[in-house]
Amino acid sequence: MSKSTRITEKGQATIPKELREKYDLQPGDEVVWMDTEEGIVVKKRTRTAGRGMLVPDDTPAEKREEIAEALEKRLRDRRDRNYEDS
């Protein structure tokens, strides 16, 4: 898929709706702009294994592990959907 957009005077570019939906890009998500020999590549920045996740201090260790595993699975599934067709 190839789409074109214009750069604004502020240097901003709009990501086409079809691509935002395909790669599950939401407001506030970060993208990484990479300069390659083939040109500019833009990729969604992903976080790893629930880094920065907070749970109440009195949460039992088993529950913490359960929460961490569920979040890790959601992140893996989301990341995999992002790269399936790239």
C-alpha cells in the first residue's frame, strides 16, 4: 500500500487513516523515523513486557505474575498484528 500526504509548515505529516487502522496507531502512540539507504522508514514504537506497569503494593506475587503475563500476551499480539503485513 502506498499513500502520499503533505508536510505542513510546522513539519508535521498526517498518517493516512487506512495505515493508522492497519497498524493500530492511536493518539499518543509514538513512531520512530529511521533514515535508511532506501529512504525514510516509519515504525510504531513498541514497549517491552509491561515495563513501567504499576500495581498496588499489596498485590500478591501470583496476581502480579498473572497480570504481567496477560499484559505481555496483549503486547505480543498487538505487535505481531502491526508487522504481519509489513
